[in-house]
Amino acid sequence: MLYIKVLGPGCLNCYLMRQVTVDALEMLDVEATMEHITDYLEMRKYPIMYTPGLVINEELVCAGRIPSIKEVISWVKEALEKEDKAREYEVEPDLSRGDEKSGGLGQASQQGGHSK
């Protein structure tokens, strides 16, 4: 799932950035979690000089202007491709070692956390 942030104080341009992004997601039939960041300290975590900004999966893709729907569609597709590639490299758990849903913990950890 994509995580999208609109960075800005809440002005008209921030609203337009959000709307263009929502329109692009609808055109692609893609779901995403969207958040509007208005806190300047939070915005400083990204290399942004001017608002509004658009962040997709923690990558700043646009700042200081309203992108076209085509641009946002392109960025969303790139982010989805990166997610797909990341999934290809995920390692399947080794169930013979007790790596199931326990996050890779062995039997000793499952039985109270003490090992001998």
C-alpha cells in the first residue's frame, strides 16, 4: 500500500495538490493512505524549500508547484514498481526453525523467552 503525504500549511495549493493526487489514484484504481502534514518541524524531514510538497512512500517527488495528473500517475506507478521489487526480495520464513509469525524467534523465545 502506498503512503502519501501532502506537505504544506493548508493553503489552496495544498488542497489542489491533494485533489490532483486523489484524482490520479482514482484513475489508476489504487488505494493509498494519505496524510496532510502542516507541522513545519515534520516538513523539515524532507528536502523541501517551497510548499506544497508531495511525498510518496517517504520520497519527496514534487515541491513548490502543483503537478499534472500525468506526473502524479507516473510517480505512483514508479512507487508501485518499487514495492513489487521489494516484495521479490523478501525472504520466506524458515518454518523448520520456528520462524513463523513470531518474527523469527526460536522455540525458547516462544516458551517464555528463556533459553538454556
